[in-house]
Amino acid sequence: LLVAFWIEPVQRAEFEADIAVVLKELETLQLGASIADATVELTHAKDGEDIENFCDILSTVGSTVIVDLSYNRWLQGQQLARAQGIGYVRLDTILRPFLDMFGDFMRQKRANNVAMIFQSTRDATEAMQQLLDGYPFRTLILDASGNEDFVQRLSSLRPPPTYYAMFARGSSMNSIYERVSWPTSLPFKARNLTRSFQVEKGGLFQRPAEWHLVFLDTRDRVFKYKRQVEFATRFTLNARAICRSMQMRDVYCTSGFTLQRGLLLDVIRSLVDAALVSEKFPQPVHTECNASAEVSDKTRDVNPWMDNVHWSNFVGYASPSEESAAPPALQQSEQQQLEEELLTFVANISAGYYSNEHEAKTDLAIWSMGQLRLLNETISPSRRFFRVGTAESLPWSYLRRHPQTHEPMRTRSGALIWEGYCIDFIARLAERLNFGYEIVAPETGHMGERNEQGEWDGVIGDLITGETDFAVAALKMYSEREEVVDFLPPYFEQTGISIVMRKPMRKTSLFKFMTVLRVEVWVSIVAALIGTALMIWFMDKYSPYSSRNNREAYPYECREFTLRESFWFALTSFTPQGGGEAPKAVSGRLLVAAYWLFVVLMLATFTANLAAFLTVERMQAPVQSLEQLARQSRINYTVVENSDTHHYFMNMKFAEDTLYRMWKEMALNASRDFRKFRIWDYPIKEQYGHILLAINSSKPVRNASEGFANVDAHGNADYAFIHDSAEIKYEVTRNCNLTEVGEVFAEQPYAVAVQQGSHLGDELSYAILELQKDRFFEQLRVKYWNQSKLRDCPLSEDQEGITLESLGGVFIATLFGLIMAMVTLGFEIVYYQKKQKALALSLITKVKPINMDDSTKIAWLEATDKEYEKDLVKAAPNKKDSKGKKGTKALTTPAVEAGTFRGKKMPASITLGDGHFKPRPRDHINVRRNPHGGYME
């Protein structure tokens, strides 16, 4: 039996290997007939090369039957075969049942796009041929065997596919998985060292539910990454069922078995069996033909042996498709014949997912007889996945950083950790709409600006190029942005531009109350106090009408204004208690009255100035508006370079310049109504030009963090930072030194952006409105702008009154007075004790011995009387009588006083009689003072 095969050039390599194995297997089966083969490689060229090759075979070796494996019908060769009565069998592509099954399965998942990866160029070409006929969703075909790095192409594909599928045999499936799951930058050996981790940075196999593994042979058990692909969908063949349908041993469908070989083996075996049972064994057809010869319309009767062909259960006729339909030029009977000749394999394909559970629980569907039968009620679509764009901006979205190094922190898989208002918003959207997401930050730019070429960068640029599916960031709705993207309902109603400054650091002093008056005033007050005290002492001493010099007018006890008392009176006159008793003389009272007037005025002046000083200090506040900031020159201010705020001032300056130019042209060109333009001042303020000039002179900062740091570093509140009001409010709640001044201006909302015409617009808009109704955004506002954190900040004097640091000097003065009083008390006690000891030793009374003679006694008494008189003169004050003269007192001798005791009874402690002094044993503490200055026991 001589079989001619028509193949495509892309099939030659695998076909030659397959036909060699098939012919060897047929020899082992001992069918009773020899088989020879010839191959025609179709180029489908118009120069007649294909017909010449086929004619060469017919003229040399001939052909009994033709097995057509080509992708497109070769009508010229098919007509020639019919004309010569050569048998014709057309085989369908091996991938068609898999692609049909996969299409129906993905339709159950409501998929709209899939990326298909094939193990060889032949499989990719066959898939392309079928997809040209039509497929239910968008498809990207990738060849894993080509020189092009399909992994890099998939990684850079934007938007990324929703689903992925790998079509390969068991051994090839391992290598394809390794390429898509491990980073392309790692060598293969390094990938093997890290196989314990499922996902690496840059790997594509991150969401197994999106991946489908279609095994093109029965060796699915050789796949060694079952644990890593848990929950991925698998499509497998049953080797035992296939061998039974082919009536072959089970071992044949295991090692080295492919569907191509099985189909060729079964078809050729059926043809040989039909030829053997025929009455006459079919002979090869030999004919002479060439490309220029016209094919005769006559059809030779086909040998009846083809009617004896019976296909096994493994081979069946494929369902008609658009590709199999013949051209309209053919008759209906011929078209029906061509459709019946399309053969394919018949096998059940099971669909399930990888899991540790039993296969009965993981099976999803089965493909049998061209129909998909669900084993479960429904096949749920995998969770959608989106790439969400955002950019760093406090508190909307920012990276979590290490507290010490400030380096971005990452998860175990190497992904950056994002936090913020927008991140919480994205998480709630994903929870409500049931999708997975990946945060994508722009590689260039920030939120998005358009260059001179009209290209966008930042978040807007990624959205336009498809790098992200939608963007949730601090995006303001500008008209130029609305030209390239679609904005959804705002999630943050109004934000704008505000000014932040540092709270002024007032200089604190313990003697702050002393700064109310200048130093020369304090010196004058002290001089007035000292001078007044001296004058009071002087007038009281030398005035004849003072209480000191006029005892008759003031017989009662009066205050004697010594130098000490005068200073005490002058000092205590400053207190509400007053100085006490005033001088008696008129001159002294006039002086005191004038001094009291001075004290009242000074106290009133000090109190008023102290209150005004403290009040004015509290009222010293920075600028309260942008206009005040523009009119002053002490405070420097700036913005973030090329930020929205910076562009706002540039645009406002451009608007001012444009208006001024238009007004000038109107005023200069006015011919009739020139009087209406006769004004002295330009009617529009030109403040934005001055503001932009001041900003440029202060040098815009690179980012907001630098701006806030500069504000915090200027403790004297001479630096301001103009920035987004929401970010300023957030920073104020975190830094107690900062304060927001003025009102918010240039208000605009923040909104989510999607690609123009995106199907996500309506879905996300409805979700945002639902979250607004649930007050979700109010919860986020409380979380990130928590005003309760300000309670932890120390209260300023404006809030808590005058602090101890300002009036601590008063307490220090009181404490100093207390210490001085205690030191003085110590000196007083020591001095008094020494004085008492000296006085006790000097006033001991001499007693005459009893045994002295009369002459000695008389001399002793006279000497004692003289000493006593001297002591009385020293001790007694110079008293005057009623006439002003000094009075004298009769003196008595100590002996007489000792004898008489001024009429008092003699103490029992003195014993007279035997001439010896015998004191009673008594404690020396009980000492009684003699009224005359002596001491006796």
C-alpha cells in the first residue's frame, strides 16, 4: 500500500519523526501488507511547484491513497487525485478538539481575552489557522520554542491578559512553566535553587486561578509542579481509554505516545485492513502529468476498496466548520463529500483544577463527542485582576518605610507595601467588586503632565498607554486631562491650596515680667525707694515734731523711724498691705504722701503694661491670607517644583499678564470713550506675578517632605510652604509645631480616572456612589485627619495662659527671700547665744567673806559701791522729766540693797551665822535676776 502524505513545511520535522515510529509499529503488528510512503510538502505557491512535486511522485512510484495533513485545501491536487481515482483522506489538526473544548470552557467563565502559549511552531500555526475561522474571545498566540522571549512580551503586554493557557505535552509543560514562573534575569540553575518559592519578583505565574494547563498527550503525571500551581485548571487525556478505543495495549499510550502518532497509526491500519479485505488489492496509480497540463473534469471510478474502510472508535469525522466548507464553485454533492472526509481523533478531555483533594471533587467538566458536559452546576470565573495606578502623596498613598533607615519596606515576595487613604479605598473597591489588584507607581513623572510633544507621563501617562487599568490617586480633574482619560464621580469633594507655617517660638524667661519695664526704669524705681527711705529717716531724726523728739505730744508708744525702719516702710509701701504707721511730723507726712502717689502710679503703670505686653504677644500671629503673604517681605515662601500648585501660580500670572495686555490695548485704542479709561490705578491686582517671583527667589523644593522640613526648621516663623490643603492638614495633625494659616483657595475635587471608553467606568462609578452612601469616605477622613491627635501636643500660652516659665522669677525671688530669712535666723541665734554667755560671766556678784576685819570690810564696800554706780550709769537710759531735764535717781549701795531687798523677804537660800557661805544645793538653771543688776542664789 503506497500512501502519499500532503503536509505543510512547518510539519515536516515532527511528521518525519512520527511516521518513522508509526511504520515501525505497523511492522510489529504484522498486518499482512507492506506500506510505502511518499511526502509532498505544499508551499501553496502560484508557480506550480506543488503540482510538479506531486506529478513526480505519480510518475515514479505512484500512489494508492492520499492522506492530507495540510491546513488549507489544495484544490488542484484534490481534483487530480479524483480524476486519477486515487483514494483521499483528510485529517483535521490535532489542536482543533482542544481549542474547541477550551473555547467552550472559557465561554462558561465569561472570558473576553486569553493569552495562549504553545510548545512548538507547528502548534502555534495550527492554532492560528483555526483562530482565523473565528474564536469567541480575543486571543494572543505565543510560540514558546521561538527565538523571541515570549515571557518578556507577556510581561510588557498592557493591559495584561485576563487568562493564560499553556498547550504542551507533559515534558514540555515543565520547561514552559519554569520560564513563566521564574524571573527571566535568573539563570536556570539559580531558578532551581529557589523552587521552594512559588512567586518571584518578575514572575508571571502569580495567580494560579488565571492559568490553564492543556496537556496534548497522556503524560500529565510527569508535571512536577503540582503544588506550585494549586487551583490552576488542568485539561488531561485518559491513556487507558484511548488505547482501548484504538484496540492497543495500555503500554502503547504511555511512553512516547502522541495524538499525531496515534491518529496516523489508526488511519493507516484501517486503510490496510480495508485493502486486505477487498476482492483485489488496490494497486498504486501511475500517471504522467505536469503543472501546465489541464486537469480533466472526468473522474475515474475510485477503487471500491475505500468503501471497506471502517474506522475505529478512536477516529471519527469532525464536525463541519467554516474552513472545511468548499468553494461555491463545487457542487453540493462534492462539498458534502469533502466535509465527510475530514477525520479527527475521538477522545474524552477532562477539565479540573489542581488541589490536594480527591479528583472527584476537583473535576469541573468533560469534553466528549464535541460537547462540553459540566460536572458541576457552574464554572465560576476566576477573580478579576487589575493594575491600579497611584503615586506617592501624603496621606493619599505612600510607601511604608523603615523608622531608622527610611528605606521602603517590602513583603516576603519583594512587593512594596503601600498605605494611605487611596490604598484603603482600593481595598474596599476590590472587596465590593471582587477583584485582585496590583499597585503600580509611574516610572517617570508624578500625577501626569504633558510635554511639548503631547505625550503624558506619570499616572495619566500609564493610564493612556495601558500600563494600568484605572488610577486611584490624588488626581485633580483638569480639562486637559479629561481630553485623554475619563473621570468618575469624585471621592473627595473639595481640596485646594493652603499655607502652612511654623508656630512662632516665643522666647521664654523666668523673669519675663521684668521685661515690661526697661532697665533704666527699674534703676530709677530702686533709686527712688532708697532716696525716700533716707529722707524719712533724716526728717524723723531732725524734725522737732517727730515722735522721737516730741515725747510730750506722743506719750504712748510710737514707731521710731530708724534707718532700718525707714527702708522697711519704703519697701512695704509697694504692697497692698501698706507701709504701716506713718511719720508724725508734717514734713515726713508730705514726703510719704508724695511717695505713695509715686507708688500708686508706678503700680498702675506696671500692671497696665504687663497686661498689654502679654496680650500683644499673644496677638502676634503670622499672615492670615495669600494677599497678606504677597504684601509682606519678611516671610519667604515656596512650593513643590512643577507641582499642581506651582502650575497654578504660573497660570494665574499668565492670566494677569493677558488681562493687563488686553486692558492696555483697550485703553490705548479707545477713541470715543477715552474718558472711561482715565483712571489712576490698574483695576486688577497683580499679586500672582509678585508671588511667583518670590517663589522662584526662594527656590522651589523637590518634594513636599522637604518643604515641611524647611518650615519646621524656621522657628521664628519666617518661612511658609504653599501646598495641597489636604496634605497640609494631615501634616499638621502629625507635627505639633506646624499650623495652617489662611483659607483654602483654588478648590478642586479628587476623582478616579479610567481609560477612555473603559468598561470599568460604570461599575466603578456605581461602587463609589454606594460607598458615599455608606459614609465610607467620612470614616477615612476621620482616620487620616484625626484631630484628636492634637490633644497630645503641648498647650501653648494662648490655650493654657501664662506658664511657669514666664513667671518663674516671682517664685525664685520668694524662694531667695526665704533662704535669706533662714540664713539670717541662724546668724541671730548664734549671736544671741554668744551675747548671753558673755553677759552671764560679766555680772557675777562678789560676796564679802565673813572673816574679814572692819577696815578691810569698809574698803571693800566702798569699792563695790563705786563699781555699782558706774554700772547703773551705763545701763540706765538718759531719761528726762516732765520739764525736759534729765532726771537722777538716788543710788544705794549693793550692801544695803542686798540687805533690804527693796522690802522683799530675804531668800531662804542665804545662811548667816557661822562665817561660811553655804548655798543650798540647787540647779544653776533656777537663777533669779536681781532688780539692781546682781545675781543671787
